[in-house]
Amino acid sequence: MTRQSPERAVHLAVLAYLRAVLFGNPVIHHSPNELGLSGPAAARQVAKHKHLGMTSGFPDLVAFTFHGPLFFEVKADGNYPTPIQKALHADLERLNYRCAVVRSVDDVRAALARWGIPTRETMPEGEMVP
């Protein structure tokens, strides 16, 4: 049995929650900015991905919904966004997108409520979607 990192456990819980509660069968995408490599191999991969359009600091998950895209940076307890992540989150918010750092499903629930995004929890009768 492999041990999973605390951040991975939160990530999977957040992903499952979003899939369960968002209306309209949204497209949810994980942006894999971590390579799991080190040394020269990592440097080559990073250069290749940046050349192809990878943006450093991009949030872990984006949910494309009828309410626009929702960006989530997933962090385990005690971990915080890097300066590069904070700058990109500020850029997304400047462009009028919603972005939240989340450490739990409760954090996601709070962000969705703050943004006024209806869910199967808040509107069990359903939502009218285009």
C-alpha cells in the first residue's frame, strides 16, 4: 500500500466534492505543474512545458461551470501559496475570475457560498441551467 501525501488527500476530496455538488456536468481540470523529477531532467521538462504554455503558479483545479471558471489552489494544513502562486491568483482576480486557496471540502463549500454558486447541497431541488 502506498502512502499518499496530505495535499493529495485534500486534492482528491475536493475533486470528488466538486464533481458531486456542481450543477451542469462541469468540466473540471487539474493543472499538473509538479513534475516529480529533480536535477537536469526536471529542468528540461520545466523548460519544455513553459515553452508549450505552462504558467508557473497556476491553481491546481479549475472547474468550468455555467457561472464561469472557478479556480482552486489546494493546500494541506500548514502549507501556504508561494509568492508566484499569490501573484497569479491576484492576476486571475484582477481579471474578474474567482480563485480560492482551499485546505478542505469545508473551505470549498465556503468559497462557493461566498461566490454565490448554487450546489446540490444549497439547492436540492435543482438549478435551471442553459
